[in-house]
Amino acid sequence: MKRVLERRDADRLKRRDYVLSERETITVVRPGGVVLEGHEQEFTWYVRDGLLVRSPVRFDGVRIDEAERRTYEDEWLRAERRRVERRAERRKRLSRRSTPDNIRLAVERMWGERIGDDLARRIARDADRIGDDLAALVLHVGDVIDELGGGGPVDFNMAVARVRDLFVMLDQGLLKDDEVARAFEGTLPGLAARADSAAGAQFDAFVELIRIAGKLRAELPATERALDRLAARLASAPSQSLQVAALSSARARWADERAAAAARDDASEPR
């Protein structure tokens, strides 16, 4: 049980990289193999407010309407939050590791390698300040990537997924806008330098980071320069026309969202 609890945070991050489908079939059979009754339910699992939510799709072939689906999800989310709180309490009672040790273990579970004592202590200090080990680890995603090999051995998909978690922590209120902006600005240029070798779902996941960056109000000059260089490299290769279009669309959405946020800020200021 102790080992299961220690793996929880790492496993929770990995599950966010997927959308899962579930089909539940119940059949009542009497002796002789005669079916008396049967039911089939279909669900989709996705991340909402940082937690995995079970969302109903069809019951016995009938599609669930939006209001009923939302009610089911809300009830599931409330129950899941209670489960998370109970697990956190059990972890406090069972774990005998220090915060730096927990950080090192979480990195090893997620990335397959251990980080040094200095970085583990820095992440641990932020974990104590924030009150959440996972949020502090995500905040230092760029430092972890640099220490584990930067643009070399570190898996591109893993790095993109961990940067995506910055926005999950922002939505949960565990990280502030300026903290996420600094971490994003320190990490995204390195990913952009490798993105032209990504294809298909890998490139789509990278581009999604650009789309959601519109949530951030801070200026991101290093990111913009890195994306300019990436766009130039892609444009020079005729086979990359789809990537060029996707990147251009994502940057346009980023600019639109930032402009809309600025307009809302202006409107909220007293005259």
C-alpha cells in the first residue's frame, strides 16, 4: 500500500495523456443459459479540473442528454475529490520519506531517471510553499528537462505532456499566472527547437500548447522568437505544409485570446 500511494502522483499525470472509453455490460442469466435481462452502458473518461471524470455516453444504446451527463459528471467529481482527500490523509500517515525524497521518486517514476539533490531540494522548497508536491514538480519541468538531458534523451511527448500540466495546475489555482508564464517561457523554446521533427499526434500536442498559451497575460518574447524560427524552418520544407498551417492557426488563436483578455482587463478598470 505504501508503494502504491507513492506512485499515485506519477500515475495520475500519465493518465492525463489519454482519453479512455469504457463499456459496461450486465447480463442476468438463469440456469440453462437463458438470458433474463441485459444492460449495456458506455462511458468516456477525461480530465476535468485536474481529476479523471467518468462521463456517460449511452445507456442501452440511448444517448445521454447534456443535462443528465453534466449532473452525473458533477456528482462523480464531488465523490472523486473526497477520495483524493482521503488518499492524501492516508499518505500523510503512511509515508516516511522526506519531501526531497518524494520528489526524486516521482521524477524517477515519470521520467525513468533520478534528479540531483540540489534540484530536488529546490522543488521541495516550492512544494512546501505551494502545499502540493505535484504542482511544484510541474513548475520545475524545464529544470527537470535540462538536468535529464535537455534536447537529447528526454522524450518529446513526455516533455509536452508535462508542460501541458502547467495549465492544469493554473486552472486548479495551485500555480499563479506569472509562475506558469515563467515556466512556460523557460521550456517552450527548447521544445520548439525539436518540434519540426515531430509528426502527427506529436506535433498536434505541441501546437495545443500554443493555443492554450492565450490564458497567460505575461509577454513571452523567447517563445515568440522560437516559434518564428520554427515557422521559418517548416516553411522551407514543402512536405511540412500541414504543420505550417497548424502552427499559424494556433498562433492566431493565441493572439486573439490575448487581445480578448486585454480588452476584458481594460473594461474592468475604473474610469
